[in-house]
Amino acid sequence: MEIKNKIKQLLKDKKTAAPRILVTGGTGYIGSHTVVELQQAGFEVFIVDNLSNSNIEVLNGIEKITGKMPVFENIDCTDYVTMDRFLSKHEGIQAIIHFAASKAVGESVEKPLLYYRNNVVSLINQLELMKVHKIKGIVFSSSCTVYGQPDVLPVDETAPRKTALSPYGNTKQICEDIITDTIRSSSELKSIILRYFNPIGAHPSAEIGELPNGVPNNLIPFVTQTAAGIREMLSVFGDDYNTPDGTCIRDYINVVDLAKAHVISVQRLLEDKSSENIEIFNLGTGRGLSVKEILTTFEKVNKVKVPHKIVPRREGDIEQVWANPTYANNVLGWEAKETVEDTLKSAWKWQKKLMKKQKNEGSCLS
């Protein structure tokens, strides 16, 4: 509510229409939740997405939650010409939140060129077009993978970036460097880089959630689909890591909490709250949980079983990492508030709604 009131005051003070924000990859998992939070805070949102890992029906979920359908066009962000036409058509966009990217660690090891082309070229296009269309700032979707396996845990923003363990992680490092060099070369542009830890869960309404195309690459959708019987067995990649139970440890953050950080970041850019043209923040809970702990908690809070087996380690996986979010807490005024228990309940609620919908659609077809 505080963010919404600040946006309304900003509009009143400047006597302008609602600030226009472009969200690339806005029908994706994090993107769709961010669109909801932006619209509820009073922004006018525009989405471009090529639907390579999302579904057009997500727009209906956004509208059900917010009462407003965002402007959407099916565009690949690596297509400079089409992106240019879009921005010319929708004048007055003041900031970009750039989510559009391929994001699976394992797949990036198998298809590195796909990741370099999609993730790097799409960002370069946004930065070039920002100058053409006089767009003030960009919030970039980065990742804790840029830290590799940190020397000290929890990891804060002063930690050195390590050699990436996957092409995906490397694209995030490269993109951060491209943004830094671009911002330093132009006093007209500003950026906030948000390094995510592991987003999970769904909107409490269960109108939107994580819905990957094909076989999931992230843990939680595979957990929910296995619990639902859609997948026969969940594979746990390694139980011989140097952790208390042998499985990898991550910092799991509620996706709505994560989305709210983007609203604060955009507001910060538009209001020139910082004297720095580029800022970097870790977004996490500050708590590390192992894969086994997540499975146990999911089964307990949702009263379901998740069949699983231990398989060999997956190339590119980091042993353990979790955030020190103090800087984001103090400077952005943001913090992760949702518990992992409630977050895992929301993920299962979303999965059950999907199953109910599929069942009803099947009944209609029979």
C-alpha cells in the first residue's frame, strides 16, 4: 500500500498520466507477477514476449487479479527492428524491466549459443533503443549465479564474481558488464541490477504461477507436477555435496516478494533517488534451504508425497549459496516477508488449479 500511495503522489506532483513501463518477458513467471504488482501500484504496463517459455493465457490471469489487461505484443527481443517499431508505436515509455532471457542452467550447457544469442543480443537491443526513444532507466533481471560458489556465506554485493559454471551464468555476467559500460558512457541512462536467488511459489489468488513449457527445469514446478502424478519421479541431482544432508542449498524467495522489489526499483529510477547511475542489489531471504528440506517441507504443509530418486550431479550446479539481503533491506526499503511454508502452499494451490482447469476442459471435449 505504501508503494501505491507513493506512485499516486508522484503522479499528483508531476500532473502527468501514469508512468509507462515496458516489461520484456512479461508473460513469464517472474514477469507476470511483476506486471501485477506494477499495475496495482498505478503504472501503465506494456509487455513484449515471444511466448517461448510462457503462455498467452497468463494475460487473463493478470486481468482477473488487477482488473486491467496490459498491452501485449508477441515480439522476440532479439529483433531490433520490431522492437523499434513497438517503442515508436507506444511513445512515452519511461523505464524498462528486462526479464526476457533463456534461464535453464542445464539447457545452457547443452545449447550455449542459444543462450548467448538470446540473452546478450536482447539486452543490447534494449540499451540501444533506450537512447533512441529517450527511455530513462532499465531494471535488469540478473542472478546469484554471477557469484559462482562464494568464498563466504551468506553472500553480499561486495563478493567477487567467480568464473561462471554455466553458459547461463556467464550470460548474466556479460550482460551486467554491458550495462555497466553503457551506463558509464552515458549520463542520460540509469540502471538497477537485481541479482535474484531462487524464486518459487505463485500468486495467492492462484490466477498466475510458474508454468514452463514442456519439462520443467526448475525444482518447484517439477515437485508440484510429480506430486500431481504428471511426472513419475523427481530427480535430485546429487546427495554427496558438502552440505548437512548432501543436497544443494539455495535461498528460496517468494515470487510476489521478488516482484515487489521491481516496483520499488522502478520508482527509485524515476524519482532519481540515487546519485549513482548504476546500483546492484541481492534479492533473497537470507536463509539457505537444501533440496531435501524443500521436499520435506512441501510434503508436510501440503500433505502429499513426492516420489523422488537420487541421480548423479548436474553439470553447472553450485553447491550452496544464499543471500545477505541487508543492502536491499536498508537502501531499497525492501524485504522478503513470506514464509517458505506459505510459499510452498501457494505453489501447490496453483498446481491444483491447473489440474482442475485441465479436467474441466477435458470434460468439455468428451
